[in-house]
Amino acid sequence: VEVGDFVPSPIAGLLETTVRASFGAASEQQVFYVSTDGKQILRGAIFPAADNPFRAELNKITTAFQPSFGAAGAPVVIVAYSDFQCPHCREEAKVLRDNITKTYPKEVRFYFKDMPLPNHDWARTAAIASRCIFRQNPLAFWEFHDWVFENQATITAANFNQKLAEFIKGKEIDPLQLNRCVEKKETEEEVNKSVAEAKSLGVNSTPTLFVNGRRLAGATAWPNLKQIIDFEIDYQKTAKNAGEQECCE
């Protein structure tokens, strides 16, 4: 267990610290608030009442040069932190791909962010490969995204490169350039930045979605997600404090 430095919190009289607990490859961190006399400890979330309650989260989320689909300038932005080897991510990905564009052709923009978990033996390689593909052909990223999740059960750390070579046949992707990029891990720093961003947001499981900054941990059924999106669309008609123009470059 590691206790971070104590710094002033948004609430007078309380200090803020981040506590990280780890065991083997697994880790989790949470924010705690402590009274200045050290006698009271509070665990919870602080929401500003005079502004967007998810302003802190929106300020941490970056979307520039990230894989995305949906309407540019949409009032609702969904950002997913996902793992290509995670079965729950596979379920959520299908829900999002099947419903977002069809139901909200002008109202929602979706962004994909990487968070390969340390206990998954080929997730990081898949994340690196996906960003290598995105560099070459942004549209081909989504073909890869759908293919990985559809074939998740048959992919292993041992056969990933072979499966990848089969996937890119006939695609507008230079195989030599892709192989070099994956072998040299040229996009690993991009993956690391995405993981660091997720951790700064307190994400410790996949999938985790942020709908205009509102956190949804775990796979969310479409009726529930749709209800939140509809609420946010209506709210942004007057609030105008989130959405693509607000949170995204």
C-alpha cells in the first residue's frame, strides 16, 4: 500500500491524497480526503455545484488523434477505456458498434482508448498493433477492432502475429511497415499514455465508459446506456457544458 503526498483539496479544511494498493500484477488506487488534524478520513467524490459536475474528468480526457466514429461536434462524447482481450469489453464493443451510429447519427461521438490489463498476455500487443494500423489507415482501425473482438476466443499470445498477418490480407495496410511497427513497439508510448490517463481518472477495470465525463464502470446494457445518452442530449440543449466542442480538441 502506497500513500501519496497530502495536498489541498477543493474543500477547505480537507487535504487530499491518493492511495494505491497492489498485489502482484493487480493494483487499484483511490482518492481519500483527510481533515487537517488527521483525525477524520473521507472517501468519496467531490462535484462542483456551480459548474459541470464532471469537469475534473473532462479536463483529464484527451481525444486528439484517437480512433473515433460518429458525428463531429456532437453534444454527447463517449470515451471507452478498453482491453482487446477482455470478454466484457467484447460484449460492450458490440453494443456500441451496433447501436451508436444507427440510433444517434448526429448526437454522439465515440472515442476508443487503450487500457490493456497486466494479467492479459496479448492485450498490450494488440493495443500496439491497433495503433500501428491507425497510423496507416484510421478507417482500418475499426476493421481491426471488430475483428479482434469477434475472434477473441481463438487468439493467443503465441498465434497473434500469424492471425494479424491473415487479417491484413487484402486490406489497405502495408504489411512490412506494420510488422516493423509492431516488432519495434513504435506505438507503445501511445498505449502507455492512454493507460496513464485511465489511471489518473481512477479507472481500474475494463470496460469503463465516460459519457460527457460521467463514469460507467463495467459493461452497460444498451437500454441503460441509451437512457443516460438521451438525458445528456436533453441536458446539453441548455447546459452546453460538455460534448465535443467542450471536451475535445
